[in-house]
Amino acid sequence: MNLNKNQKIAAETSDRICCVLAGPGTGKTLTITAKIIHLLEKGVSPKEIAALTFTQKAAIEMKQRVITNLRQEKNLPFIGTFHLLCLKLLREFLSDREKHFQICTRTKQKEIISAIHKKNVDRIIEKITNFKNTNTPLDEKILPIYEKYEEKKKELNLLDFDDLLLKTLELVNKKQIPALFSHIIIDEFQDINKIQYALIKGLLKENGYLTVFGDPDQAIYSFRGSEIELFLELPKDFPDLTLINLSLNYRSQKNIIEASNKFITANTKRFSKKIESTREQKSPIILFEVEDEYEEAKTILREIKQRLGATDFTELYKNKEETSCSFSSFAVLTRTNNQLKIIKDCLDKEGIPVKTIKKDTEHWTSKITKKITDAIVNYSDKLFTNMPLQSFIESSNLYEELSNTEIFILSNIAKTYKDGKLIEQIQALIDELTSLTPVDLFPENINAVSLLTLHSSKGLEFPVVFIAGFDEGLIPYTLTSDTDIEEERRLFYVGMTRAMDELILIHSRQRLINGKKITLPVSSFLKDIPEEYVIKKVRQNRAGPKQKALF
DNA sequence: GTGGAGCACTTTTTT
DNA sequence: AGTGCTCCAC
């Protein structure tokens, strides 16, 4: 593995408590992978190591990389989500009477809650989750619902996702689960909450090694209980903490790195960190001002077409290798989901393929199940010719149709595939699918323009990034009262740093929000980006009356 | 059990 | 504007 100086230090240090500041595009996953492999090569037993993530996607990516590097997949350390680790520990350490619980999924949660109280089911679940994770008190109306919910779960022998962690922590505190790991590695540490933090401490052996990777400037999930303070107060909690800064960014050109570096210094809750681009300077950030959301969509369409340099899109499908950029080079990011609809419609109409994250759990589960079932049935024919699975995936259209997560699962199923038992295999597969999330199923390999919220863009990168709705009110989002302006700034920072070559912001003078036509000024975040990094382009509505530009 | 009127609500999302 | 829900009539 080819590591730069600080990546190597982070991977090989034998300091006991380390915090690796891993800004956007600095090779975090590579470094974590290197660290795991380094420990194994040093002779640390896999059983002594746990690498924890918050999402399955991250876990799968990391595991895949470790497997690729080790060229084997036996005797791996635990690499997975906090929830999976807790699930395994509970199955191992709970009493025989208790250990046979089932997981209370979101669907089941909704079912139980709505039997108690029909209205605002989602909000109630959110409140309960918040209460369990952060001790945010429950008001009088929700408390009895919560109590009945807990009772019902007990009756049905269910544990919800929060319970997995809480129950494990309880056993750890009662010493019924011993400290198990001498090396714990945490990914995306800025997303941690108090429960998870306590859990890590309880599972780490005395004088064990802890390395956390993350970036406080990308903490965007406080609304679901993450506490950036836990990251920022690490030096207090561990006076012997070693800070390592991954300072080289391999993703974005200089303008984007410098502009985002300066932008984020407007925040106070952070560690100062240095990030340098390894890439040549390219064009500055472009800011368009347009009339309304339809002009916004048309601007995106026009800019995409211009960069594709083709009007006949069927040609682009055929000659992918010959063009420097394709549909998948572009992403459109917005603060809210519903802003994406008009943009999607506009691109759809012009024959530009788009991909979005589907939120409809029931539908995709059955659809994907069918897709993978078909794939396995197809593959079983190919078994006669001994065609390796990877070649099969690449030669079929599956590579484009399936997300990376699906391919991973398919590979696993196929590996254990034996003649006869197809139905059982698929049954097992369906069990795995129920734990997948919309993001896991985002078809990364399909050649289409990505339409995403700023939140769901985290971790991704694109040559050309549009951030639409750069309007005060949406960015930062202040249409409801309890805005955390620093978190909103971090969210925009995440958006900016998705861009490799070009960042294009679009502000619309007017917009329909909740059925009302409103006029918003350009985002107040504009003033936090030094002027020399931005080119402003005003597009007047030709038909309409002349309006004074807002900047 | 269905369909339509009436009403409320409207940020972000993982396990 | 658009969605999702309840409630009531059939």
C-alpha cells in the first residue's frame, strides 16, 4: 500500500490513544485499512481487534479492502457497525433465556407505536430514540406511549436498534461482558454519541489501543444524537492523546480546497486543521443567480449539456470511453429532498438519466430481491462453464444495475453456493437485505447524474458538483426555529468538498416553498467564501420585468 | 374495505 | 403544492 507520510504514521504508530483528523479526500479508509493490516502483520490476534463504523456501507467497503489486501478472508478481525457488534455480543453473553430475542425493525416499531397512538408515529419514534440515546426528556404525552411500547417489545421478545447498544452497555457496566479488545479503531468518530462512547471505553482492555478517525468539520448528524463535543473533548478525556492530521487532499483542485478551508474557519466548534490540495488549480467556483426553481433546473441542464459537448445522448451511451465526462460525472445537491423533484423532471424530459436515493423501503426490498434472485438463477447456468462470478457480473448488465453493496452480498451468496439449496440461499439473502438502507442501494455504477441531499452526499465525490438552492433560508436552513448554524455550515462544507474539478452554486430569487411563493436573498454563507474564489453570473429572465440582482 | 372530503404538516437519516 | 392521514358514508 502506498501511503503518504502522515497516513503511514497513523497506520503504524504504537501510541496508545490516537485521533486521526481526516479531512475530506485525505485517504481515511485507505489509512484505516493499512492500520488493520499493519496490526495483523505485527502478529496481533484478529480477535483482539475491532474496527467499528456507523454504516454498513462503510463497513463493507473497509472489509472488502482488507480482504483484497490480505488475499484471504479467514481470521479477519471484527469489521462492522456498532449495532452488529452489539448484536453478536448479546447473542453470546445474554442468558439463555434472554438471548433469543428478535430485532424490532423500523417497520415493526411503527406497527407497535401506531397500535398505541395513531398520529405522528414517526415523530414519536424519533423522540423515543432521542430519549434513549441522549436522555432528552420525554414530555407527558409521549411518556405513556413510550412505556407501552417498551412493554409490548418485552412481551414480543424484541429489542430495537437502540436497545442493542443500551443492553450491551448495561452488561459491560455490570461486568457481564468483559473488556474484549486490545485494539479498537473507530471510523467517522464525529458521528459518535454518548452511548457508543461509553461502549468503546468499556470494551477496550486496560492499556488497550484506541485510534479514532474522523473530521469534526463533517459532523452533520447532531439531529439524530451525535455529539461533536465528544470528539472535541478527546484531549481532555485522554491527556496523552496523539493528534495526527491527514493534510493532503487527493480529490479536489486547489480553488475548492482553499475556498472550503477558509469557509469553515467561520465555525468555532472545531480543531484547526490544515488541508492542502495535491492537484493543479482549475476554474473558480461559479455562482449563478436565476429567477426561480425552473430556471435553476434549466441552468443545471444547460451546464451539463455544455460539458458533455453532445446533443445526441444515445451516442454518449455507446462511446463512454471516448468522452472525458459522462452523466455520472455530475451531481446535484440540495438541502431538502423535495427541491430535487423539479430538477429531476427537467433532466428526465431532456433524456438525461438521473439516479436518486429511493426511500420506499418495502418496494426496493422486493425489487432488489427479485433482481438478485434472477442474477443467481442466471449465474447457476454459467456454473457449468466455471465462469468466475466477477466476470459474470462484469459481462452482464448487473455491474451497472446493482449497487456495490448488492454486488458484495451477491458475491457472498455465490461463494457459498452449492447445487440444491437455491431457495434457502435466497431466503438467507432476503434476511440480509432487510437490514439494508436506501443509501446502501444507491446504484453507484450506473451512468447517470446523481441527485442527492447534502446529507446523503457525504463520502461521495464527483468531477462537477451543483449545489442548488443556495438561498438564505434553505442554506443555512432557517425555515424552522431551532437552527444550529455551525452544523449547517459543516453541511455546506461537506457539499463543497464533494467537488473534484468544478463547484457550481445556484441561487434562485424566487421559489415555491410549502405552497407559498417566496423571495429569498442569496445564502449568508456566501460572505464566508472569500470573493476571489467565486465568479458570479446573473441570469435575467428575458420575458419578465428587469429585476435588480441581489448581489 | 374503499373512496373521497377534510385536515395537518412540510429538514436532514442510520441501525 | 403535495402528501399522508383520519374519518365517515356506502
